[in-house]
Amino acid sequence: MRSSRRLPHVVIAAASLLVVALTPSGFAQQRALSIEDLYDPGRRINFSGRTPGGLTWLDDRHYVERPAGGAPMRVEATTGERAPLVDPGRLQAAVAALPGVDTGEAGRVARRAGHVFNRDYTGLVFELADDLYHYDIEAERIDRLTETTAAETEVSFSPDGRFVAFVRDGNLVVSDTRGFREHELTDDGGGRIRNGQLDWVYQEEIYGRGNFRAYWWSPDSTRIAYLQLDDRDVPTFTVLDHIPYHPEVEAWDYPKAGDANPVVRLGVVGAEDAGGPTSWVDLAAYGADDPLVVDVGWTPDGARVVFQVQDREQTWLDLNLADPRTGDVDRVLRETSEAWVNVIGPPAWLSDGSMLILSERTGWKHLYHVDRAGTVLATVTSGDWEVRALHGVDEEAGVVYFSATERSPIGLDVYRVRLDGTELRRLSERAGTHTARFNPGLTHYLDRWSDIATPTQVRVHLAADGSEVRVAAANPVRALADYDLPRPEFLQVSNRDGFEMEALLIRPPDFDPTHRYPVYQHVYGGPHVQRVRNAWSPETLYWQLLAQRGIVVWVLDNQTASGKGAVSTWPVYQRFGELELRDLEDGLDWLTAQPWVDAGRIGIEGWSYGGFMVSYALTHSQRWSMGIAGGSVTDWRDYDTIYTERYMRKPQNNAEGYRRSSPRFRAGDLHGALLLVHGSMDENVHMQNTLQFAYALQQAGKRFDMMIYPKSRHRLGSQDLEHHRRAMMLDFVLEHLQPTRGVDGAASGQ
């Protein structure tokens, strides 16, 4: 029996009234969403509209946008005047003039969206028949850069545009853009040693998913700092493609919690001519800490390499300066916390050698002005909110521009403040989520804005006061007006400790408070990853579809997933699942106290960490009658070192915590109907997790459903499979929550 306690406090706020503006007054002509509308590749409707991507400032007056499937455009910020950066016809003609290239192949090159441009967009590199070519846009000249069957990856221009660097066979290579003249800067790479290229775990958990580049040009283009990763002691994990008659085998360097990490070195090499020998940064002081190099850059004058180091369990972080010639290291500062330390990002350097840094030393991420010795000169921002991005410093005006959650933890706004911490001002007006990109002179910024009811729009604003200059992309989505979309409501529900958790509620259309409805709960739950956000997301449409079927949709961010500072996440340290589940149950205490909720018909769904939470909830609680667990971690010994050990420490230092946190070992306590979903070629959260859990469930005599998607990774990857998955999920939900079943004589959801 559950102990009685006071029901959580709740505050309810209606979501944006723009939903009303998007729908006509005559509801009779509106219709309900279908799975086909959202996911069928042949029938799905584009509810998000189209906005330009790849927005990058070219100079203070012009920015670059890359329309989907189109050529990149140069746009004048204040007038909107547009012109192509590259004439596709001229590029095609230049490519077609190369020996052995036919018109069709030249056209495909000209239309390709993945070209690498130099800093001022006067030149680009394209790939043709596995080799690289440089195209001078003004001169319409093509120079061949490589001639080999080996693949070139991680391509980038030097800051001055004279050179192109890339990685080939594990080595860092530089080529002159004016002709076929390349030279290797390293020669010891290959196999499981990578120079200038990240391995799987470093890109996934430190430098950003999909970003494998591990080298950094000096500002004067004369040197390159790079990481060397040695994975020879890292265990490999085998992934199979079962569809061919003879399965194709992939071997991934993948360190699971407790395994050996890649050995990392930081080197500096000359970029011109033969490059010369590498100067290795002295990391000897960190030898016993199994270090991670988590950020690399240069001081503006190129005199020092700026890098950050953490110990393996990430309990501290050092910001260092290194002499690129001798490798000598000076530590500027060390960040610590009562649990783990998150990567703080690169500093912003000022002309006097001081810098602005982001720090979570108070439990909230804020800006600090520090000198070269790490001494705090000024606390630039403070309060129970957090800075999410630093955009730049206008030293002449003494003003700092940044994005933060000061107005709302479920939104994001643009701000300015004086360098001494005074005169804080919010520049963005509309509530919702604003993602800003400032021009080099910090006079204007591009703002991508949305809220939960409005697809993304793009505007140009003045940095001085945030006033709107021009609507760059209004992005009207007419299709939304054709549907009777239930309005989401934002709520705040207190957990048993008084922490206000953010929640989202969607009631069925024609909601009748005298009926009792089933509940579909979506969860992620991982540290500092919010699912309740005042931002446009296609996922909201799926939730609205469920509400149209007579189901109450409930999304709650537990305390550690709230986005309310690092301090809100620290309680999860060394014990995944326990506190998250307690918060989810506290949320249900409020929800099931409502007379219109049927406490016996509550389902829960999540993917990745959310799949873990579903598996954990159904094996540690009896509050949910149904669960869908996708891409789940079911034993934290199965997941990678850098993510897992940040929160759980190494298994040898927290063996009992790992076992308590892993649903696999509580399979015998499964309660409710369970659907397990996984991609068979998931290289991130391996299918091994789901198979181990399934085996334990079978041994315990528990019934469950399972769907495996062959050829699929952590995300399924193709729209037809996503259509299949969503249709299957809907069938499972309707079968087990039975939204049309009468409750106390009423036809719920009708």
C-alpha cells in the first residue's frame, strides 16, 4: 500500500493562443489526424513547413542560407535581396570540362548540397569519383587536390583559404588549393590509430554527434592542433546486417562502462610544406587520471593552444594553455562540483587577454569574466536560471550577448548585459524558443523562433534593442488549419520535495470532465534533457492524434531532466532510475486525483533513455498498465564509458548502483503489457540490451511483445519504417488503453 501524503501543488497555463489563430471558426470542416497524415511516405503532410537551413553570416550585411535541395544563396540581411553564391550552370560546365566527366555526373556535382566552402564563400571543395577538387568561384577554375582510391574525410579550409586539410587512412593531410600539391602531416595513423579524426565514443559523447573532425587550424593558418586517438585497447562490438544472404559485419570501437578508453594525445604540427615533426602537448600530469581531452582551440593571436581536460569519471575539468612549440602547459582554472562536471565550452577572449567563460560552479550555468590566471573579475550573470549560449562580446560598447532561460525554463530567449553584470535586458519579445545567430560585428542577429503551436519562423533583428528588421521566413503552414488540434496546456507539478516539475497535458477534443479517460505518458528522463518545451515539434502532432482518439496525453520532466541547472541533476549521481521514477509517480499522484482520469489505464512510452525509464518503471512500479520501450538501455554495463561513467562512475567503483539501476535484473517484477522495440544495427544503444532483457523476461515467465527493425540504427532511418513503428505503437496503445471503453456507464473519449 502506498503511504498517503499531500497531493502535489499544480499550476496550469494554457499553451500559446496562436493555435486559435491557426484554425478557422468553423470547426465542422476540420478533421482528425491520421497515422498516414503524419508518417506515410506517400501521403504524409508537411506540418512543419519549410525554413532556410545552414544560416551563416558572411559579413555584417549578408548571410548565407541553404534552401532544402537548392543552391546556397547570399542574402542581404535588411532588404532580403538574394543571389546564388554559386552559379550551378557555370559549376556544371566547369566540372564537365574535366577529363572523363559526362554531363550527367557534372550536373549531379553542381546540384549537390554537401560542398565545403571557405570562410568567405569564394571557393569550395567538391568530391568527384572519390577524389577532391577545388573550385574558385570567381575565376571559375577547378584544381584537382587528390588522386587516390582512399577516402578523404573531415575536409576543411584554412582560415586564409589557401589550404585544404582532410583525413585519409588515419592521417592528417594538407593540400594547396591552387594545384595538386599535397603532403601528409602525420604518418603513424591507420587501423585503430586516428590522427585528426574522432572515434565513435568521442564524437557521440564529447564533440557532438556526427562531428568526427579532431583538428583545429591556428588563426594565421600556419599550424594545426589535432587529437590522436589510439583505440587498440578498446574492445570492439560487432553489428550485423542480417538481410543479405551472407550477413555484412561491422566492427565498432566501442568501450562499454569499465572498459579501456581510447588513449588520447594532443599534438601541434606545421601546416605548410612537409609540416615538420609533431610537438606533443605535455599531458604527463594527467597520466593516472586516464584523461579525456574535451575541448581544443587557439588564443586569438595563435600563440597558445587552449584546451580542456577531464579525468575519466569527469569529477573535475581543467582549462589549460599550451605552448605549441614546446608543449609546456599552464593551468588557468579547475572546475569541480559535488558530482560530475559538464564541459563548459570554449572561452571568449577579450583584447586585454582576459576571457568570458561559462561555469556551473553555483549549480547554474552562468557567465564569468576571468583573467588569464583564472581569477574572477566579474560575475556577469547570476540567478536561478541558466545561460545556454554565449554569442559574443562588443568590447567597445562593453556589452555581452547570450541566450538563456531567465524568462522560462521551457523556452529560450536572447539577452544582452553589460560586461560588469549590470543592465540585463531581454531582446526577444515572443514567448517560446529563440535560437539566435549574430553577425561578426554584433549589430544584427538571425532569430529562429517557434512555440508549441507555431512552426519555426526566421527574422532579422537589431542587436541593440532586439527590434525586428525583417521577416526572413514567415513559414505559414496552411495545412494546420484543416485539423481540429487539441490545445496543449503547460503545468507545474510539485514533487514530494517541493521541486516544481514542468508538465504538458493534452485533453481529448470535446473534453467531458464527467468521463474517465486513459492516459498516455511520454518520457525521456535523462539528465538535463527536457521534453516539455515551448517549441515546435512534430512529436506534438502524434500526441494530439492520440488525444483525438480519446486519450489524455501527459508529458512530465522529472527534476533531473528539468533543465533547471546542473544542481537539479546532481541528485541522480550513481543511481539511475530511482529518483526519476519517484518523480514520475509524484506526477501521477496529481493526475490520477483528477476525476476525469482512469488510474487503471495509464501507459508510458519512451526511446533511448526514455526506453530505459519505461523498462525501469514497469519493473519497479505498478502504476502503469502498459509500456513501449524503444532503443532501451536495460543494463548500464552495456553502454559507453564516457556517458555512463559521468553519472554512474566506473562499475568497479559503483557495482551495486549499476545493478540497482538496470531493469534486466528486475525482469521478474514486470507489471503491465510491454512492447520492446529496437533497431538490429543500433551502433549506439546496442540491440544486445533488448535481447538481454527479453531473455531475462522469458526466464521469469513474463509475456511481452517485441519488434526488431533490421538494417536500422538508433533511429530507424527511413520514413517507411517510421510509419510502420508509429502504426504499431498506435495499435498497441489502443489495444491496452481501450479509449472507447465505457467507464461507469460512460463512453470515454466519445
